[in-house]
Amino acid sequence: MPEPREYQTQAVIIKKTKLGEADRILTLYTPDRGKIEAVAKGVRRPKSKMAGHLELLTHSQVRFARGRNLDTIIGSQTIDSFLNMKNDLWLSSCGLYTAELVNQFTVEHLAIPRLFELFLETLQRIARADSPDLTLRYFELHLLELVGYRPQLQECVACHVELKPEVNAFCSSAGGILCPNCQFEHPAAFPISVDALKVLRLFQRSTFEVVSRLKINSDLSRELKAALSSYIRYLLERDVKSAAWLDTLRDQTHQTART
């Protein structure tokens, strides 16, 4: 039996590309179809009725018509526009970072419903300014798990002994933590503190609600970010473009706070 000519699904718009004079190609992440691309015709015209429902980082119900190469968006209704996030430069940059990770770590038409739920909950928490840095670290770690790259944090990835509460090492190419005896065989490994490893383990086994109650200092925050950023960069074999912009904004914020 042939598939219906039209279908609809929830989606978050994660990327948009200009097409011709008035159209766009949109990349959307959905719970039941994974990542998909579709054409939004006329959406760049000032009087377009769909434009506001198809902005970046908008959660919408979207209706499609099947096409030979790309499907066409024929209707859209906003479910959540995350206005608080979009009206704040720092928060919107955090949201764009999560969207870039979803785009980079997924392939088209492979549904991961739990990843859609994680992505949506992350955007909701960013919009509430709910510990954005912790929220990003939690998102990174659980995204990596859902796409098959869960870092090993319980035992040494080389010799498999249980890790002791001491300074160990994180190694992106090995996929997790190395004990002090094994770290010297991996020149790219770098130290990770007892507290940082505790927090990463807590992230792996806990909910957003538990993580959001944590209070960590700036040094520990930077250590967590360095470990996960290193792993993400290794897996993608490239830098995440929006991560550099986030770092710039963070530095500017800190400079302003000191003056």
C-alpha cells in the first residue's frame, strides 16, 4: 500500500538555507522520522503566513506533501516558540549550539524519540534560564549516549580496573577515563579531577531535575566543558562552529562582570 500523499509530525527547526528568491530548505528534527529536510516555499516573503511558525528553534506541528526529491511544507502551527530564549543573546546561542549538535550527530530518517525528548526538554530549560551551563553539559553527555558514544566513566578504558577516587585522565580517542597507570600510554589524555568525574557520573545516571540543583564553581564548570568539548571535537573531527561563539560571549560576560 503506497504511503499517503501528505503527512504531519512535530518538529524543531534546526537549520535553514536560502533557496531561490523566496524559498528555504529547512532541516527539521522530529520524534518519529528523525532528521528530515523539506522545502518551505515563499517563506521568505513578508506576507508569508508560515514564516513565524518555521523559525529556527521553534517547536511546531508541521504538515508535508511528499515530493520526488524533497518534501514540501504545506502547513505549520507553533507549539512553543521559546520566546524568552530568542530574546536573550546568550540563551539563544545556547539553543543554537544544541541544534548544531543534533544536526551533526544524526543522519536523515533515523528516528531516536528519546533524543527528540531530550532536545525539547533542553530548549525548555534554556528558555527558563535554568542553569544553562549545567543544562548544556547534561545535554551533551546524554546526546552522546543516545547516538552510541557513551563515554566510559566507571572503569579504566584500557585495563578495565575500577577507578579510584584520585586524579585520573580523560582521553577522547580512548572513549573515556584512564587510570594513572595507563594514561601515559595516551599522550592526548589530560587530567580530570575527582569532583569532575563525580559530576559526570551523576549526569549519566540522573534526571535534569537532580542536575539543576547542583552548585558548582567556575573552575569545575570549565573542567566539565573541556572534557566534553574535547570528546565531541574528536568524534566530529571538526570544531562545532557555535561553540566558538558561545566561548566569545562567555568571555565578554565575564569581562563585563569584572568592570
